[in-house]
Amino acid sequence: MEAVWHDVECASYTVDLELWRELADAADGPVLDVGCGTGRVALDLAERGHDVTGVDSDPALIRALAERARERGLRVDAQVADARALALGARFALAIAPMQVVQLLGGASGRAAMLASLRLHLRRGALAALALADPFEGIPEGEIEPPLPDVREERGWVYSSMPIAVRTEDRTTAIDRLRQVVSPRGELTESMFTIELDRVAPAELEAEARASGWQVRERRSVPPTPDYVGSTVVMLEAA
């Protein structure tokens, strides 16, 4: 079921694919997709001929990615792994962390562990592209409204994930979602789910990277859409 909800809440996002394709084409080597989920980006890059390894800490998502790669005849190395403690036995020409993966690591200590882990898996001069998003940047807290619901239909089942509350704290933003499932017979079931995003600015992540021995390169960006906020992509070079 986790794979289904990941698809509901993430799979329709495509505006960032152009950037990942550009970076992968320029890297001329294997690509590491950190927090790959069910393969939204990894499968797209593999279809374009890239050698892709996707890692995620959720075994259900990795199983879904591996199955989809087999069904499409694509070669994707799908591995269950924590970005903060990778041990892949390989080095990559590019590492990417799409959407808000970097904001799900448990604060500064988690990001530091990820940065150190990635350096061990990148060739000298290789890039790491880490996306950051603040869904409510510049909006006064009292005026914050939840995003629009995400809806997906599969084999007659309708899945809806509706953000119903947003709570901001000192270093995190929590989004409470109401997940609803309607069966082909019209039966409704509901559950609650909360996601907490670390609040980290690009300059803060860049400072952490410098302290970890990275070279900071010019930032890239992913534009907003009517349904999704944009992202700032911090670009780091493995020294």
C-alpha cells in the first residue's frame, strides 16, 4: 500500500524531469537516485539509456521500482538503503535527490551524514544535485492554506490524499494528510498520515556541505506549477 500512496502523492510530478535529464546527459556516467521511491525519476533516466541505481529506505517502494523496471525491460539497480549510511560498493558520476528528500533526514545531523556518505560514492569532480522546497516561503503563518488534494485511480479503486492541516514549528513543517480509498463498490475507508519536512535554506545546506569538504557550484531551480511549488537545487561538486 505504501507504493500506492507514494504514487498518489508524487508520481504526477514531472516538471523537474528536464533538469535531471540534463544533468544525467552531462555526467557521462552512472547516476545515483537518492530517495528514489517507486522510480519516478530513475525509470525515466533508465529509459533514456542511463545506468541508474535507485536507493530508498522503504523496502515496499524498492520492490515496486524493481518490478516496474523488469516490466519495462529496463536495467535499474534498486537497493534498500539509508542515504545517511550508504554502502553500495560503487562510485557515480552524478547523485540526485529530487523533491524534498533532503528535508526528510532528521535535521542537520542527518544531512551531515548524508553529505559524508554521498562523497564516498562519487567520483572526483562528480556533482550532487539536492532539491529543497519551502511550500510556504514568504506566506505569513496565519495565511497558510493546505495544498490541493492528490487523486489517482487504479483498477477501479480511487485513492485521494488531501492535506487538511499545516503546522510550522521552529525547524520543521508538518503536513497532515487525510488518505481516502473508495473501492469499485463505493466503500470508503480513511486514515491519517503526517509528513514532517525539515526547514533548511539553500545557503544553510551549502554551508553544511562546505564544512563536509564539498565545493559549492551555482544553484539550479525547478519552476513552480499551478499544483506544485518550485524548488531550489543546491549543486555540489565532490572534491
